[in-house]
Amino acid sequence: MAGELKVDLGERSYSIYCGSGLLKETGRLLKKLDLAPSCLVVSNAVVAGHYWPTLELGLNAAGFHPHLVLVPDGEEAKTLKVAAELYDAALAAGLERRAAIIALGGGVVGDVAGFAAATWLRGVPFIQIPTTLLAQVDASVGGKVAVNHPRGKNLIGAFYQPAAVIAALDTLATLPPREVRAGLAEVIKYGVIMDAGFFAYLEDHLDGVLQGNEGVLETIVLRSCALKAEIVARDEREGGLRAILNFGHTIGHAVEAATGFATYRHGEAVAMGMIAAARVAVRRGMFSEGETGRLVELLQRAGLPVELPALDPAIFREALGHDKKILQGRLRMVLPERLGRVQITPVSLEEVMAVIS
């Protein structure tokens, strides 16, 4: 039986459903939302090859008329050009104001489909069906949608909440091991920023995650979603508390941008960013070497990188300089105080570059 979590945002509240076998139940779940029959399903060729037949049958059985449109795999999909192609597909499918755009895929598919949903007809219902661990625990929850600019990641976007999130755990079985490991970075992040007990659970049950134990997977997905839902409910538009979700992302995004968004998975870059942020905190006397060691060990056990790549410092500094959170030459970075607690504090570019060097 699927678990259900509510993200409490008043009139923009929505449910997160989590469990196995949910793809065929999607149509039934969406019938609760008073949607128009036509809908646009955005996916890529690999994901659609696995899951589109099941989803299509479930949607058809519930009276929906889905139209599938495929986008490129990876960050190549997160462009204004691809968004324009989705508008063309929406027009061809006759999508009206109550017709949903459904993202079937990982975080990239969710980002570009959500951006299209936020802007088509000034906003149509958006449904997330995340098929990667990273998307299930992070990208699909909270309503941040975006496409990239050549000079920075997620610079063009919006806050636009989904009408529902449907996390079908059985979709994780077809993920390459590297994708599962990349998703674990965001799971581990929640332990560092909010829940030391959850961090300890991950230390004890990491092997179960890597072996695909469904009970452990359900536990970590639901707990991660619950923690993020709590933050989003208290700070929907990143005015304060929500910014702690960026732990590891400031330097992680710079790694992605400096390597052309093609070398590392997002979670891999976040893992490197978390360790770099921890080392900034250690240099400031805020965070202990011992807890940094626990974080390094857990990330390494998860098969994630903990050392930054050898990059031209000038390129890296330029990438950091385009961060959305920079103000008067200083970054607003999330730094750990102890496992389960972080703070947001201004950090100079020089201080970051010293750690990187």
C-alpha cells in the first residue's frame, strides 16, 4: 500500500504518494484533481521504453488522453529550445488550462517539464512521476523548476508547485548503479542539515539501499520527502530556512558548470560540494574533524567522490561568481555546525578558493 505525505501550502498543497506499483495507479490518483482529459507526458527514450506502456494503460483506463513527447537525455534537455518544443507539443495536443503536463523521468525531465507547465497558458497543472532516487527524494518535491543558461545552471526558472508527486519505488530497479549512488548524496544531505538520527540510520542501512532492499528504500524516500516537505511548508520561496537545502550545492553547481554539465551527475557534484563546505566550516572552527570524517566515510561507502577535480582556478572562480546566491562578492553558503544542524553564512570567494586549492 502506498504511503502518502501532504505538503501543506494552503491552496497549493499537494500529496506525495510513495510505494511500489504506483505507475498503473496514476490515472486513478489523478482523477482526484479535476483535470482535463488531455495531458502531455514528457519523458526521454530510455525511461519511456521502460515505463510508458504501463503509465499509458493506467491513464487511458481512468479516461485520460495522454500525448507522449520525448526530450534529450541528460542536461541537454534543460534549454529554452527544448522548452519551446514542449510548447509546440502542447499546442498540437490541444492542452487547455486544466490539462496537465506530466514529467516521467529524473530531475532533468522534471525541471524542463515543470518549467513548461509553469509558463504554458501562464500555468497548467504539473504532475511529477520521478523515476530516479535523486528525483524522488529531492528534485520532484518543492516546486523549483528551471532550465540552464550556458553560463550557469538553473538561472532561468520559477517556483511552481506540482499538483501531485507519484514516487513509484519499482522504477528504481532499472536504474544504473551510478544513478542510485548519485541520488544517495541528496539523501545523506538531509541527515546533515536536519536529522542526525537519519544520518545514523543511513550509516547502519547503506548496504540495504545499495542492494535494492524495498523496505529500506521506502524508509529513506519517505523520510527524505517528509524532511523536505517540512522545510517547503515553512519557506516555500527560499526566503530563509529553505536555503539550507542548498548544502553542498554552491560548490557542486560550480563543478558542474566548470565541467560543462557533462562529466558528473548532479549528486556526485553535490557530494564533492558537501565535503568542501564541511572543510570551510572546519577552517572556521564551526565543525569538527570527526564529523567531517563520518561524512567522508559515508559518501565513500556510497561510491561518491569526495575530492574536487583538478580544474583551472580561474574557470572555477568564474563559475562560482555566477552563483544565484552571491551578493557583493560573497556567497551565502550553508555550513554545518554539527550533524543535523547547519547555518547560512556569508563566505568570501577567496575563502572558498583557499579550500579548493
